[in-house]
Amino acid sequence: MERMGVRELREQLGRRVDAAHFRDDVTVVEKSGEPRAVLVPYSWWMETTGGETPAAD
């Protein structure tokens, strides 16, 4: 699991998406040093949620 700030993630998004897909890496996204989101492999998401997609706000 890797932690990175929003600014760093913007610069590395493609690499982090590939890392999630090909290596099952998880990335915790922080803003002002506080965890705000998690980038997880799609396969993990599907297994965990049963394919449910959250409703858009």
C-alpha cells in the first residue's frame, strides 16, 4: 500500500492505475496529510461490492 498526496497522484495517475490493475497495489490518497480516498484494483472492487456501483451525487 502506498500513500500519496493529491498533487503527486496527479503526476503519477497512469502509473498508479497500472499498479492497481497489474500488481493489485492499493494507493491511499491524502489531502493536507489526511486520508481522503483509496485507489483499489477493479477486481477487488467487483469482488467486494458484488458489482454494485455507488449512486452519483
